[in-house]
Amino acid sequence: MQILAEDNAMVSDEVVRDILRQNEAMSNLVDTLGEDDDLFEKGLDSFGSVQLMLALEERFNVEFPDSLLNRRSFSTIRIIRETVTSLTLGEAA
């Protein structure tokens, strides 16, 4: 069980980028994005953010609580990585 938790906690920029590549609006931009670039300014919309959330939940076997269902949680690669890491470690409430 401990090994599984450690594996789930491995949220890297590259994994987030791979998930973003699945989003039509972001697929061609992913390789040019810095980890702090605002994804919504680069073309991510509300539908895309829902797709992103669902893909992250599936990939990392987590569920985003209502408190994290906001624009900020999906605004940058860094924030996505930190948010999902906190969920995999059970720190988010």
C-alpha cells in the first residue's frame, strides 16, 4: 500500500503536459508552455478544464473536492502539479 501511495504521488510536469496534450485547444501549445504560464490565457476554456480535471482524476485515482473546483486549481502546470500532489498525499480537504 505504501508503494502505491508513493507511485501516485509522482506528479511531474511531464505527466501534466501529457494530459494537456489530449486537450484539443492546448495540444499544439504544450511544449511551449512554462510551468507558470496561465493556461486560460493560452486557450484553455471551461469545457477543457473539466476534461483536464477528469483526466487527472482518472490518471491519479483522486477526486477533486468542491473547494478545488475553481479556475485557480487548473490555471498553471505548477498549480496543477501541486494540487494533484496534495490530493494524492491526502492533504487536501
